[in-house]
Amino acid sequence: MRSLPARPALAPVYRKALKTWRPVILYFGNQYCPACEMAEPVFRQIAAPYKDQARIYVLNTSETPRHPDVTGTPTVLFYREGKLLKKLKGIGNSETLAEDFARHIGRLRPKAAVRKAPHDVAWLRRRLSGLCMVPRARCLVGG
């Protein structure tokens, strides 16, 4: 029987980042990579609306520890509960990347609308000025 080769352990930085209940997305790029220069702005634009629903990291391969699943740049890794769900070598186009975000994170929740206070101060003053107080009412009635 052949045993599978042992998988290299993740660096402590990545293990710490993956210990969360939220989905985690790791983008690996490099400043000397022409493909990364074009891909990173697209990735950031698509990732921005999801920042409240997932942990999103943009990492430079020359400054971070080596990740065993990254063999080239740009690479995007989608994790949920510490398990790798999908690996993208390159990001494809913006539509497919947006579909991957929606599939692995979920649909975007609408922002909570700012609710207007049920009564404002001007309305309250108008209402209170029109009220007839009991002592004043006696004077008007003739009592």
C-alpha cells in the first residue's frame, strides 16, 4: 500500500487567520508580477462589498511565509471553517470571480437602512403648543 505524502504544515500566521467562523479568502500576489498588477484592483473591487461577511487578506508573496497551496501568482484561496474549498490560479474575469465570492461567502446582505425617528422635535413642539392645559381650560370655560 502506498501512503499519501504528508502535507506541509501551514505557517502559524495562516493557522491563526483560519481560526474563525467566517469564510476566509487569501489573495496572493507579487509586486513584480504583471498579471498581479492587473488582477489586484479587480480583486479589491469585487471583495470590497464582502468585507463585513468574510475575512479577506491581500498578501504579498515576497513578504509573507510560504503557503503550501500557492505555486504561482496571482492565487486566490477560499476557506470555510479552516478547510480549503477552492483554489484559483489567476482570477479569471471579474464575472467568474464575483460568482465565486457569491458561491463561497453567500449573497450580499443589504445595508441596514437608517430609520428616521418617529417624531422630530419640531413636530413635538407643534403638538404640545396646541394642547390646552387644565388650569387654562378652566379659565376659558368660565369656571
